[in-house]
Amino acid sequence: MCVLLAFIFLFPIFIHAKESNSPKEMTVVIDPGHGGKDPGAVGRISKEKDIVLEIAILLRDFINNAYNDVNVILTREDDSFVELFKRAEIANKNNADLFISLHINGSSNRRANGTETFVMGLHTSKENLEVAKKENAVILKEEDYEDRYGGFDPNDPESHIIFSLFQDAHLNQSLFMSQLVQENFANKLPLTNRGVKQAGFLVLWQTTMPSVLVEAGFISNAEEEKLLNTSETQEKIAYSIFNAFSKYRKYYQDDDIDIAEKDFSEILADEASASKTTQTSIEKENISVTEPKSESSIIFKVQIATSSRKIETIPQNFKSHKNVEVYLLDNIYRYTIGTETNYDKILQLRSDLSKDFPDCFVVAFKNGERISIQEAKKELNIK
């Protein structure tokens, strides 16, 4: 377990240093799961790796045909094996603004059916854990995986529990994109909408931008497998994700709307209910949360992580950093470091913390309540 913790904190992170592009420019990485010697889930007449590649190519073409200002990159364009770390590396090195990993589900329960979209986080059910274990197990096919992934064991539930506690600063954006994907699936596909969920996926954790993992149906369900192998269904899946991306892109381009300032955690309501992490159950369990100090002036903090479950704020859980605080907003625990009234000082702190938390960002509070950075800067007359 010590080795696993070392993996979590010491594994090299590729910093998402976004170039100063014009507001309209955007890079999207589409990741067809599995490939080559890794077939993914196998059905009676098909393999996951083949279906998701067809969908990925369709999705790329939909985006390319609609937008001249969007750069689309596939992690693989043929039946080749690409290691998990390389998939994330492709996105990180290209300064991607969105990462979409495409998969087809499989289950020992032949009646299991429907679509679901995942964001990085702590699994809230055994079923979600099994999906993560299945997708993470691909590292067993990689050379030197024990050294590369620091002893992470995809078959060990405890490994996933510790690993999945860590989420990046793009949770809201990832949740928003996931919600849009599932809404479009529900409108265009004759498949059950299983909703938006969280689980610990290696490929999502290693990316440094909003990232989602789509499970577009069950190849283990005979009826669903037949549908997934038709060009009509594949086009509907790709077009549904394209429509979701189009709406996400509008928010991305709008300077007046900051997705990070919005909160989409309510779409995880069913998951939260199942895991007893709703506000009501939190109150019943008497879990204490450190709230921001209530002051008349505006204060700034640096948010370094989020989680659907509470993490003890001890240094070993946050790369040896002390004085970590936590506040609860819409059933999501949000972890911060620092308390400053001076905006320049908090920006310097964010810069210092970015070495350990590449996606950390500044948040503002007024009288103990979270407010937008724009509102705080306007009130303080900061340009």
C-alpha cells in the first residue's frame, strides 16, 4: 500500500500549460479504448475495440465538418495497442481542452444494458468499481507496468479506493460534458440512460483537462450488441456526443460564462443517494466540515482538489502540504490551501502550489459564502 501511495504522489504529471489561443480555438482528443492485442469487452459477434474505433472516426468527422477552429486528435486511428499512459500523454502534450474516452461495456449479467458516462472520482457502488477495474486492467498487457504505475494493482479494490479519492480541478467541466452526453443519448438512442457516474480510471486521472469516459452500451447484452454493430446506431452514438460537444463548446467560448464557477454535482444525485453522501445523510452522520471563516471582507483561497467523499486533511493525503481546509458545496467536498485578502498574494500561492497541483485555481468567499472570482474582483476594483 505504501508503494501505491508513492505512485499517487510521485507519478509524473504532464502540466496542462494552455497556449494563449484566441477564444475560438480548441483542441479535442478522442480516445477509442483498447486496440491491438487488447480487444476490450468481447461479445458474441464483435469486439469493443472495433466498435469504438468506428464511433471515434465518425465523431472526429462530425466535428471536423462542423468546425474549422477545432483541432481533433485520435489516440489511435487503426487497430493498434496504445498504453494508457500514452493516451493521456497525447492529450497533455497537445494542450487539449477536452478528452473523450470511448468504450463499450461488458458484464457477467447478460441483462445489463444502457449507456453511462463517467468522470474521475470515488466509486459509489460495487458496480462502478467493476467498470473501473475492467478498464484499468489493460495495464496488465503493458510492458514494465509494475514500475510504470508504481505497484498499482487493477484487481485490488483497496488500490482503487485510495487512488480514486483524487480528482482534478476540472470536475464541474467534466460533469457538465457528461451530463450533455447522457442527455443526447437519452434523446437519440433506444437505450437505457444509466446516468453520470464516478470511478477511478487511470486514463482520466492522468489527463490534465476536463475528461470523460463514455460507456456506449453493453456488448454482453445480445440485443444491444446487435444494435452497436449497425452503422445507424454507431452514427447516432457519435452524433449524440457531437451534439454534446457543440453545446459544451459554446460555454467554452463564452467569456462571460465560467463552467468552473457553475456546479453540476446534482447530476450525481442518484449516485450520492446510493452511497449516502447527500446533504441529508451527511448531517445524519454528523460529519464535520471546516467552513471558510466568516469575515466581512472578501478572502481568497487556492482550491487544490475535490471529492464526493471526505478525505482527512492530513499532510500525507495532500503531498505533504499542511493547513489544508475543506468546505462542502452541493455535496462535493472541496479542498483549499491559504487564506488571503490580497489577490496578488493568492496568485503567487497558486503559482507555488501548481508544482504539486497543476490544475489548482483561486476561489473567493464573502462572509463565508463562495462567490465568483469576477464578482470578487469587481467589488475590490481589481482589473
